[in-house]
Amino acid sequence: MRDNCTLENGSSTQLYSASDNSSSTPTPMPFNNVTLIIYAIVFIMGFLGNTLAIYVMIRYAKMKTVTNIYILNLAVADELYILGIPFLGTNSVLSYWPYGVFFCKVCMTVDIMSQFASTFCLTLMSIDRFLAVVYPIRSTKWRKLQVAKVFSGLVWVGSFVFALPVTIFSDVQEKFNTCNLSWPEPQDMWSIAFILYTSILSFFGPLVVICLCYLLIVIKVRSAGVRAGRTRRRRSERKVTRMVVIIVLVFVLCWGPFFTANIVNLVQVIPESTTTAVFFFTLVILTYVNSCANPVLYGFLSDNFKQSFQKVLCCHKPNAAVAADNTGARQNANKTVKLEAISNPDSEPLKHAANGQ
């Protein structure tokens, strides 16, 4: 009979394998000191990086755009996912779950909910890019901050609802004394159904939508690229689209092997051994690495993020001479506008000034 077992004798990230109910405890991941160091590095980088990203998006007004609203929710999901590492590391060292049933349910629920939220945020970001590029005029009524906030709220509500099976069936198993999913009979069918459920809803299904969005974007850009001029707005949209594409690609590279291994395990049971334990450990760590990589991608691919990060980290101090020159230039420009307004009230400079340009 199939029995779901976890990596590291109870990883919060589930990867299921077939084994007999009478089998011994799953093969533990060796070299605990090495795994703890890896966990610590990933946790520190992911926690600090996502905390910084969340702070700058809340702190600075120029970060409040539709795309960044979705990125903010993605960063929150990454932060929640990263916070599961201390529990995972403790469980790895002790080889049992010491926190009780309640925290088992909380950790498992937050873990799967953050997975759903991450994928749904990336899907919304891709749909937003599709609307911005393919329907730039008609989509303006949908691409507003309030609408983005509403959809972000729906992401978290939907993620919680989809995570309810984990909340209900997660428990501290008596046999292995680990935090895992305890399915009712027939365990085979429940385990298979859950793997398909999570794989389709939190990865493969959204991935189809994401790929379709970018396919339509490519078609639109190629058909309109020759006719359209390279305006400043269009270049800005292309930069944002490139950032979202790269974030999605990194997500697929980090999570794809994990979900693929789950699906393969349904067809061909992966035997338990030290080698497979190391392999599975690598798959799990790779999912956490994705949460660490996202803040780095924001900094490298977005000028606004880069400047905001520099301000927070005190790495960017404006040059006094440059600041003085800019102030003088603005004063001269204001004088020019005023003189022009006196001589010609209908002049273009005055109109631009009135429009905030």
C-alpha cells in the first residue's frame, strides 16, 4: 500500500513516495551539519531579501504600481515559505517533530498556501503584462491599483481555500513521529488525488495560462514592432515585461523538478536510499532558493527597486554638486515658464507645466 513519506523525516514541503506501511523509517538525509549550514544560508538570504523588498514597496510611493502590488504579494508569499525553514531544520536534526499537532497544521497550511499564492501572483503578473502589451488602451480600466489589490486579496483567499485539505489531514504521525499528511482509507487514492490536485492547481495549470499570455505577447510585439516607434513608455513596458518573464522562468526552473518528481513518482516508485534522499533534499532546497532569488532579480532587473534598495542600505548618496545643478536647472526652468506665461498665456511650456510635465 502506498504511504506518503517526507524528505528529511518530515519536511514541510511534501514529496511522496511509495512504500509499504510496515517499512521502517524513511531514509534520513545524511550530513546534518552540511544540511543545517545550507538551511541557515538560504533562510538568512531569503528572509533578509524578501523583508527588504516588502519594506521598499511599502515605504516608497514610486514603488506603488500595479506590477509591484503583485510583486509585493509574491514577496510576502516567499517570506512565509522561507519562515518554514527553522521548523524543517529542527525536524531534520532531531529526526522527529517536537512542536505538536497545532503547529504541524499551521506550518503545513502556510507552506502549501504560500506555494499557491506564489503561483497565482505570477499568473496575475503575466496576465497584467498581456493586457499592458496587447491591449494598452482598453486595459487601463482594469490595470489600476485598487483592482490589483482586490485580485491580490482573492489570491490569498483562494490559496487558503485550496490549502484546506492540508489543514484537515496534516497530523503528527505516530509511526514516524513526523509532521505529515495522514490520509484516510484508501490511502492510495487520497495520496494520488492530492498529488494531482496540487501539481495541476499550483503549477502546471497556471503555467499553461502564463505560457499562453507570453505567446500572445510575442505575437503582438512581432506584428506591431515594425510599425510602432520606440517611445519612452513602450521601452518602460518592455523592461517590466522582461523582469516578469525572468521571474517566471526562475520559478519554473526551481519548482519544475519538484513537481515533475512528484508526477514521476506516481508512475514509477522511487526507491528509498541515501542517494535518493540527497536528490530529494536538493529538490526541496531548490524551491527555497527560488524565494531567495526573487529579491535579487528585483534589484537587478528594476531600476526603481535598485534605487530603493540603495536608499535603504545607505549605499546611494546624491552628489551635492549634482543636486545643486538640478536645483538650479529647475529654478531656471520655472523662471522660463513664468516669463513665457506673461508674454503668451497659451504657450506650450505653460500647458506642460499645468499638466505636471
